[in-house]
Amino acid sequence: MNTYFLLFFAIILEVFGTMLLPASQNFTKIAPTSALIIAYGLSFYFLAAVSQKLPLSIVYASWSGVGIFSIAILSYLFYKQSLNWQTILGLFLIIVGVTVVNIYKN
């Protein structure tokens, strides 16, 4: 299976788990808590598998950077959290940084 597909899937699972944190209500709701634990577990499983084939710096920069960007955008859409211009600039810089790291990897 394509290594970058597995990394992308790990990112999706991590974002999904993180987005369920408010719904879990401090882990008191069984369904969202169970789903987020499974999502995080699978995310780390795929992250570990990908780290065997790609440099850890590339894997973690991509996983965390794209995850942060995605969570910020989805939090704006689903939880109506604000995004000021400074936040948007920071998110843009994260994407630029992840892109540069991936383009110039050894």
C-alpha cells in the first residue's frame, strides 16, 4: 500500500479523534469516547507503520502540521470557533512549512 496514503489515513483518523473530544464530554459519553480511542489507536498504528518507511521528521511534520490545519478549519466549521487573520496566517505558514519539508526531504 502507498506509504503516503497510509500517512494521510493516519492524519484523517487523528483529526477525527480530536474532533470527537468535545462530544465525549470529558470521556463521560461512551460512544464518542470509544470512537475517539479507536481513531487515535489506529492513527498511531498507521503512523508507526509509516515511520518504518519514511524519515520520522517528515512523518511527524506532516502528521502534526496537516492535523493542526485540518482541526482548526473543522473547528471553525463545526464548532463555530473564530479564526482571526493571525490564526489564518499561522495556518498558512504551517502548510508552507510542511510542503517545504516534504519537497526537500533527503
